[in-house]
Amino acid sequence: MNSYQDLRRLCLDFAAAIGPPVFYEQERSSLMVSLQAFEENETVRRCLDVVADRGFFAGHAREHLRRVAVEAGTIVLIERSGPAFGENKRKRLCFLAHVAGVLHDIKRSEPNHARVGAVEAGEILKGFGFADPEREMIVKAIANHEAFQAHEALSDPDGQLLSDALYDADKFRWGPENFTDTLWEMLALRKGENIPLLFKRFPRGMEGIARIRETFRTPTGRRYGPDFIDRGLEIGRRLYARYLARQNGQGI
């Protein structure tokens, strides 16, 4: 337990013991449809290349963007299932969720990154031939994705779903992935960071994660989001308990 690598390995072991969020098994069919559409779409690949060319932010790089995009698309497919919704429109909204997911952290390193990133995404999308209403939907979804900030209610139901699906898919990442991936990737680039300082702040960080549990916006997010958060919190609790035991001379 002498390095971030040691801590990450512990978290990976804890995550394996706890098991993955139930979303992945219960919504596997919709998830696979979204994943295939994501991987086959040239526009989505081009958008991802734009982000890559500008540089990823630690902990919010290619895999983070892929997961957010695919799962936002999955939420859209779930919420728009049934004969009341046309299949072509359903697929198109899934595609817009993929684009929003890929671009949502384009300004992650800046203050107020959601709002600033929304403006930047709008400029990027002008080069991709999107109709103004669709481009505006993506821009507003990105602007609305930050946690614990006021967000704009949208009059268009599809625009509101896109916005809410992006938020929920992004906040799914506050579950196990926060402890198996994101935290360690971000800490690796922070100067002056050390393990005692990390654990001094740990309880407060856990409180912030717990607050996310009540913020999911879609019915799908409210159904599955708390499970993501609970599993992440359990990893965090086990890690913190292991650290305290080490400090008290009770092993690693």
C-alpha cells in the first residue's frame, strides 16, 4: 500500500468481489445495440478524433468518453422503446447521444467546463452538417451535464431526454469506475499529492459521491444509478478501512 498502483490494485480486487452494476446484465440488449451503432458510425469517430487531437484530460480520456456515449445512447433506447416511438427517430436520438457523449468533456480542464465545452462543441459541430435544432440539442445537453449545478429545463421532450441521458451516463462513472480508474489517473498528474493527503480528504470525497445518488434524471438513471453509486461507495469504504488498519499497524 505504498503507491497509487497498490491502491488501484486493491480497488480492482474489491470491485471484482462486489460485482458489476446490475445495469450491464439487465440492459445488455440495449447496451449492445448502442455499442454497435457507436462503433460503426463515421461521424462519431471523427468527433472522437477532434477531441483526441486537442488532448484528453486525465481520467476523462477516450475510454471515459466511449462509456458515457454508449451508455447515454443505451438510456435513450430504453426510454424510447415501444411502438409509440418511431424506430428511425429512436436511432437518431441514440446517435445524438453518442455525439454528445464524445464531446461533453472537450473543455474538462477549464473552470465551468460544461458551459464552456458546450460553446466549443457547438462550433465543432458546425463542420459536421448537423441541422441547427439537433446541434442545439447537443449543445444544451453538454451545458447541463455538470453535477450540483443549476441546469436548464428544455421544452422539447427529445432534447430533455438527450440532456438527462448524458447526465445520467456521466454520473454512472461516479460508481466503481471512480475507484478503479478515474481517481488514480487524475492523481498521477497532480504535483504535491501523496497518500496521506488523499486519505485526509477521503471522507469528504465519499460524501460528494453519496450526494450524486439522488440526482439521476431519467427513469432509467433513477432505477440503476443508485446501484452504481452504492457499489462505488462500498469499494471506497473497503479501501479506507484498509488504509486505517495499515495506519494502526494491522497489516496492508
